[in-house]
Amino acid sequence: METVQGKRLEGLSEKIFLDRYAMKDADTSNTQVGDTVLVLTKDDPKFPAKEVGEVIARDGRNVTIKLRSGEIHESTIEKLTLTKEKTPDQLWDRLAGAMASVEKSADKQAEWKEKFRYILDDWKLVPGGRIAAGADASDELTLFNCYVVPSPHDSRGGIMETLSEMTEIMSRGGGVGINLSSLRPRRAVVKGVNGSSSGAVSWGGLFSYTTGLIEQGGSRRGALMLMINDWHPDLLDFITVKSTMGQITNANLSVCVSNDFMKAVKEDLEWELVFPDTTMDDYNDVWDGDLAKWKADGRPVKTYRTVRARDVWHTIIESAWKSAEPGVVFMEYYNQMSNSWYFNPIICTNPCGEQGLPAWGVCNLSALNLSKFYDEENDDVAWDELGTVVRYSTRFLDNVIDKTPYHFPENEKNQQGERRVGLGSMGLAELMIKLRIRYGSPESLEFLDKLYGFIAKESYLASSEIAAEKGAFPHFEADKFLQSGFMKNMVSEYPEVGAAIQKNGMRNVTVITQAPTGSTGTMVGTSTGIEPYFAFEFFRQSRLGFDKQYVPIAQEWKDANPGQELPEHFVTSMDLSAKDHIRVQAAIQRWVDSSISKTANCPSDFTVEETKELYELAFDLGCKGVTIYRDGSRDVQVLSTEKKKDDAAPAAEAEKPASAEEAVAAGSASESASLNALATAAPKTNVVDKQYKSRPQVLRGATYKVNTPFGMAYITINDLNGTPGEIFLNVGKAGSDVFAMSEALGRVCSLFLRYGDHGNKVELLIKHLKGIGGSGAIGFGVNRVESIADAVAKALEIHLQAADAHAAAASAPVEEPEAPIAATTEYPAASHHEIDGVSSKDICPSCGSISLVNMEGCKNCTNCGYSKCS
């Protein structure tokens, strides 16, 4: 195969490579003319921007950079990122040498350096981000992607100890999972202080808050997964916690579901929420979060509440439908399938959900780039080459375990005892397009079973061969190992694997993991993880404006077939049904001994009942977990402007509507109450307050649906004495930056319109909002919308035109029906830029563009390559 050895990457790929994975020179005073650097072109504390360029002049601390765009940029050496590696082959040389260095003899080191260099060349194997960034680069950086710390000891000191462990791991680049089930429930008695507990969920808020601080303090923010077991008394609080804004904002959430709970759901049984009796004398010494062990020892539990299992399940489903959280992990089934079932139970997963781990468990990851294994001559998978790369990659990952620094002795002890690794894949969608197999079709399920079965077989045979040479993992017991659910399936299909393990042992307790690969997949230019392409068309912003581009494989087909539409095997994630996503996940899960980071993308009109069917299908098909993302979920759309009687309802009650209609009413009521409060809070002697118009009992208005660069906006304009007097503005998901800024704009506009009588305030507002532009625009000509502010101006213009038309009609002799309290007007639809078919995006915390979308169980930026999970 042709390689890119010695060649630079281009565009976004080069930027990701230099920023995240190339070895750095921290001393930028070493900068010389001719160096390739990243330069900080926008020194914004929230949305800094970096560009790649070449140093063309230096004068002391001042440098002149020629950017890749051709622009000349003046800067200083303090604003540079200086890398020692400029091209992929330099990275490959470093990684091959680093992983081969742990071999015992010079001959072995030379042999495996060459073999590792072969699999790395041309990105046939793409190492996990922590390996790429840290190997032989710094003794302080972990090479493990995934960590799970023990459930916190149920004490203030135990919680602080867990917090310290989490912080230390995150600061070195690892993502952390924590199961909160060891913490006593809310209002449980705490004898030592003669008080009661604030509950597991509130302590989860502490872990979430600290994760946010780490995010702000380093170049790679912390990533956190919080889980709770289905028996915990705080279960319902946990499920709904994100409906209360601000309590947990920097963590992914999942519920650990047991087989018994699913049985209770299907049979409509009651379900007890319980916790150990904390008054037991040895509670503090014995309790570690393992309820089954506690019960097996004959220790008492206290029933806090008895609920209907279907009610709890419905709450999980409804919350996932609304906000894509919590996810569900079928933890009991996970442990039944786990190869470590007999000595090290899985208690939690890492933040993206692909790696279930025991307490103190860790895992290092890399991905096969399946797009490189297409045999064009035979129109088939290059099976022989794939088998070779799988076997070499298994040893590469095993060597990482001996190469990485360990910052906690408990991690080292655990990993040296089980040697857990995670070989995954990217480029699956690209390979399937080359083979003309439609992702999600019945044909694809057969292909996936064959492909991933082959990868599993080859990796297990390789691990067994390494065990024959270097020894099995210390906790290996052949009879018990082969009794796991995963191994029973493996041996029934590939008996040669069972024979090899009986003879040689097994080097690694697990070998396969399917991670998201968001950043690394974008860097190498292929489809990420096991997902289909999110879209084939996208818009890239440059100094010349927005430029329509295609995914390379789609562009190649377009060039070869001008004027034709892409054929049906070019399928995107939103083209598939949600059940197609789950069936693909289940087909691959059969051959994954850990788990999979996968999102079932659903259209915006996907129902709660359909979500329930999807979750239950995932359980029935043998998935270990499930996460959905419904396009536009958590959007609050103002579709009614009728004033309700609960104007003075407390804000806390308004935050928990029972339906979409009540959500609208509650939002209107709370916002109006806030505006009126501003008018009445100050002393009556204040002249400003006398000029502020209070809101009457009933207002008439209309809601305008306008497509903006941030997604669909719902702009409600209510009239006060015949002229616009208040604006409600909703864009994006509740809790997002877009939503918050939109709500703020609506409130400020309302304050402006309702204060004073001087001037034509509506026309003045239109004048100042119209034409405000951001990083992109939607539509063309009169339909062009530059920003949310511009959308408000256009909605106000249409509202005034409609009022004039209504007035003219009212003066005519023909009687007109009375205008409704509320009306909804849809602004002419504009073409959707950036990613077709996606109506809900957020602001990327890295580049600031409106390009952050949910895919692969993670938030990824389609503009700069930022990924929350890598």
C-alpha cells in the first residue's frame, strides 16, 4: 500500500495531529525560521483559535508566521506551540520504538520495532490518543484512556479521597468512571454528626463540578462517567438530575440495570429500592458498594421505597428521550459475559461507555483502520493482511501495559494482574461503502458477524501465543475463564481458540473494545468508530466564506459520476432507523469482550414509546448498553403565548412541567415574573420603574419558526397596546450555551420594548439587530439569516407587516373572525449549512463554532475535530 511517510497531513488533519498527538518542545525559545508551528491567532480565554503555519522571520521574541491559508500573521514565541514531530512518520517511529523497548532482548526489540512500524505506517493501526501523545514523550502522561476508581467509601473522608484520585487521573489525561451506589441515600441518618446525608446524587454534583474545573485548567478537559445501580434509593433523583439546571453538568450518566429489574419491567412487578442498614457496627469497615456480597453475608438491608418497575423504566426512557441521558448499562449481563467474572467484577464504565472496568481497572486502546483493508483486485476484505495487523496490534497493546507510567500502585497491581487491552476499529463505514454494502441492511449484519468474528479470533489467538512466550495474566484460570458468556460463544464458533487457550493460557483478560475514535478518526480522514458517516456534505469556513465539501469517498464517487445522486449504500447515521443502529451494535457486540461506544440516532419526531421499544430491543439482542440521541432533544419550543393563571408560580415549580404545553406556559410565566420583578423590586420613588410597563393578564401574539446558523429558533412576539412588548426566544437544547444566550437576548429585548414611550422602539430594535453576523449564515437573498439576532429582526419585520395587513382587513366591510390568542408562523425554510439534516447543534468549547453534535455517544465538533471523549 502507498504510505504518507515523509508527507505532511493537510488541513484539519494536520492541525489535530500537531495540537494533540505530535511530541512538543515546551521551550518555544528554540523556535527557528522554517519551523512548522501552531500559533494562537485568537487569544480568547473561552474560544481560543490556533492555526498551522511556518515561521518565516524571527526578531527576538517576535515572529512572523505564514499560515497555511497564505496569510501573514505577526505573533510572539509565547503564543506558539512548537512540535518536535512535523509528520506522521516521525510519530510512527517514536511509537514503534517505545513499544518495542519493553521486549526482553535486543533481537526481539529490533524485530518488533520493525513489525510495529509496519502496522503504524499509513495509519493501518491508529493508536489511542493517550498512547500517541504520551509514549516516550513524558513520564507524567498516562498511556491509558480508561479508568474506573472504586466506589467512594461512605464517609466524608472517603468521598474526598475519591475526589483526589479522580482529579489526579484527569490531570494526566485519563477519563474516569465512578459508581455512586456505595453512598447512602438522601436523608439517611449519619450518626457521627447527628444529622442526615445529602445523598449520592449531591456528591455526584461535587465530582461533576471538579471535572469542570479541570476542563478549564488544561488543554484536555476531564471526562467523567457517573453511574448508579437500579436498587439504590436515590435512583429516581439520579435519573432526573439533569432536569434541574446546574446540578450535574460535566458528567455522562448511566443507570446500571440488572436482569431481575428487566424481568420486573416485563412482568409489571414491584421493585424495592434498598440500602444496607447503616447502623450495623461494622458498616464502615465492610460496606464497599457490593450489595450482593452484603446480602450473601447475611447482613440486613433497609427498604426505603417500593415502586413499580415499569414506572422507573418509563422515567429512564422519558429522560433519555428528552435529553439523551441517562444511558443504560445492563451490568448484570455485562458481568455474565465478562472474562473477569470470577475474580474482578465490572462496576462501572469509562466516560464514553466502551470499557467496563472493575475497581482500579484501566485499559489502553487503539483502532484498526478498516478502510485500509479493501482488496480492490478481488473486491473483498484483504483478510490476510488484516489478520497480520490484528496479531501485531495485540502485542503492541500488551506492551503498552509495561511501558506506561503508573501513578497509583492500585492501578499497577490491578492491570498487571489482568492485562486488559482494547483493540477497536475505525473506517468501518468507508470499508462497507467500498464493498457496496449498505450499513444496517440484513446483508451488512452477516458481513459484520464475519468481519468482527475474524478480528476476535485472530486477536485471541495472538494473545494466547504471547501467553505461551511471556506467560498468562496472573489471575488466569482456564476452566473459569472459558466459562464466561463471551468465551462460550467464541469457542462454539472457533474451537481452535479454546484449544489454544487450554494449551497456552491467555495473556490478556480482554482484548476487544469499540471506542469512539472521534479525534483520531477525523485526523486520519475516515469514518469514526463503528458509526456510519454522520453526513457526506459539510461546509468548511475559510477567509473566502463557506465552502461546500464532501467526505473524500463521496467526492471520488461524485467525480466519477457527475450529476448523479449518491447510491443507497452511501448511508448516513440519520438515514438509518434507530433499530438499524441497535441491530448493528448487537451484531458487533457478539465479538466484543468489553463494550461499544455507539449512539442510536433518532429523528426529532421519535416518540417515547419508540424509545422504550429501542431500549428493550437492545437488551433482547444482547447489547451491554444503549444510548440514543434524538435530534433536537431537550429543545423547549414556545408554541403558545396564552397567559396562564400560574403567573406567580415559584420558579422551582416552573422548571418541572408535566408536558410540552406546560413547559411553554411555565417558561413564559417565569420569564414574565422575572421581568415584572425587575420593574417592582426597587423603591417606588425611582423614576425608571414608573416608565416600565407591567404585563397585563392577557397578551396576543404569534410564534415565528426561523432557521438560524444555530438551529431552529422559535421566536414568540407578544403585543402590548398594539405594538410588540415582549419577546420569548428559544434555540437549542436546554442547558446549552446557545439556549442560555438566546433566552438572555429575549429578556433584554423585552426589557427594552417595555421601558418608556420615547421613539419607535420596535423599528430601532430591528435597525440594531438586523444584519448582525456570526461565523456562518443560513439561506440566500431575502431568506438569508446571519445570526439569532438577525432572526429576531426578521421576525419583528414580519410581525409588523402582519399587523398592518390585519389592520387593513379590519377596516374592510367584510367581517373577520377574531384573531386567536396565539398563532404560529413558519419563516421560509433555508438550506442548512455545516451538516445536512441536523437541526440541533451547540457551541464548540474549543473553536467556538456552532458545530458541536452528538455522535458515537459523545459530543464532537465537525469544524475543528474537538471530541469530548478523546
